[in-house]
Amino acid sequence: AQSVTQPDIHITVSEGASLELRCNYSYGATPYLFWYVQSPGQGLQLLLKYFSGDTLVQGIKGFEAEFKRSQSSFNLRKPSVHWSDAAEYFCAVGAVGGGADGLTFGKGTHLIIQP
Amino acid sequence: GAGVSQTPSNKVTEKGKYVELRCDPISGHTALYWYRQSLGQGPEFLIYFQGTGAADDSGLPNDRFFAVRPEGSVSTLKIQRTERGDSAVYLCASSTRGQGPFNEQFFGPGTRLTVL
């Protein structure tokens, strides 16, 4: 079974500073990887996804993520955060066929933006 | 266009009662998913529908949980004999479904269930 680990429960970043949120996954084959953002009172919104090909993936709101197979990681980055980026961020992995089509999520990283 | 909608947004019930949570997916989406998100946790997969049938219910925690999608659109998650541990936000998502890579799941705002 697949699993996702987000080692940082909380991260505090100053507005305008760069951001990196860590995600490690466990999956037997090539994974489908996702980053979602959840703001208070809002549904989960997809930031970006990796299926195959170029390992550096661009997403919405200026986010990007890099797939590193050797490290089983899919870290999310943003060069300069804005106060509106404060939210909960979830990394997820999808199983491909042959069973569950649901996503497996990490526990999330709560991002706090300091003025 | 309209996104995934869920009703009610909040539900408070007493231990032992029966509850129904409704999900209205995006029009034309054949795949529908239910997840449960407990406090401080990520969403946990419960069940997946393709059309009217439950293609995968491996995430349902026990037989008190049941879901239906009789016409292949709206789905209802049913919880019998609720327990305090069932308190969580129940999320619904929908997607198109076809051959090839994973299709993006669009999530609703969730139903917050509180069992007293």
C-alpha cells in the first residue's frame, strides 16, 4: 500500500521569503503525485500534479514541485510567498488501476506567513 | 460552472443516531469519491463510485458506513449508529474518468459531522 509522509506539521515563513514543503512517498511503481491546498472554509484545491515526463512541474499560484525518484520525494516550492498563501498543504499519491482509485494523503503542513 | 456541492455544511447529532450526507458532483463527472478528514489529519479515502456502482469501498471503516449513487449523479453517505469517533469532515470529490493518467479530482467544501 502506498503512503505519504509530510515531516513538517507547521512551517513559518516571512512574507516575500522562499518556501519549500517536504513530501516523501512510498509506492511500488511510478507514482502519480499531487499537491493540494486547503484554506479555512474552502475545499481542497489542486496546485499541481506529476504523472510522467519532466520532473519539475509548474502549478498555479506560482508553485512548483520537483519529483526525485532516488529520494522518493516530491517537494513543493515557491520563490516568494504572499500572505494569502497561509493555508494547509497536502501531498497525495494516487494508485494506478488494479484497486483503489482514491488518493492517499499526507497529514498536511500548516503554513504560517509572518508579516 | 458549478463545483461539487455538499449538504449539509454542518451536522450535529447524538451518539447512536443515523445520518445522511449528500454530495452533488460536477455535471458530467462519472467518478465520485468520499473521503473523511479527522482533525489534524489528511483526508482518508472511503469509497469510489464509477457511475452507479461502488468500484472500490475498501476504505469504509466498518459496516455502519454505506454509500449509494442510484442514478450515477448525486451520492449519499449513510452512517448508522453514529459514534463519537465518527466526528470529522466528510469530503466528496468528482472527476471525469477514462483511459490514461489520473483525472483531477475536484473537491467539495465538506460536511462537518459532530457526534455528541
